[in-house]
Amino acid sequence: MIDLLSEGTQANKLTRKEIILKGTIIAIFVFIPSLSTFFLFWWILDDLLQATVIGGIVHFIAMGFSLKISRKFLTKKRIS
């Protein structure tokens, strides 16, 4: 009986490879939009401070979306 319970809890855990893969995907969701916005506005405005502020705002917006994306697509489904 105890073995069945330990097997059930092990089945819901993510492996190290899955954690690294899913973490990389989330990092790309946050990194690409914020960095591209920063460089685009730095090139357009020619002002490093304004580009940094705009890139930071986009970064936090992307972090909010990545939280929702990770909860919906990247979590392991529980087996009942």
C-alpha cells in the first residue's frame, strides 16, 4: 500500500529535463519581446533611458502572460 502511494506521488513530479525545457520556453516568452522592444525603441528614439523604461514595462507584461501560459500549457496533468 505504501509503495502505491509513493509511486503516485513520483508520477506527478517533473523530471530535471522537463523542468529545464519548460523553464527555457518560459524564458524565451519573456526575453524575446522585452529585448526586441528595448533595441527597437533605442534605435527609434536614440535615448537609452526611455528605451530601458519601455523595455521594462514590456518585460513585466510578458512575465504576466508567461505565468498564464505556463499554468495552462506547461504544467503536468494530475492523474486521478
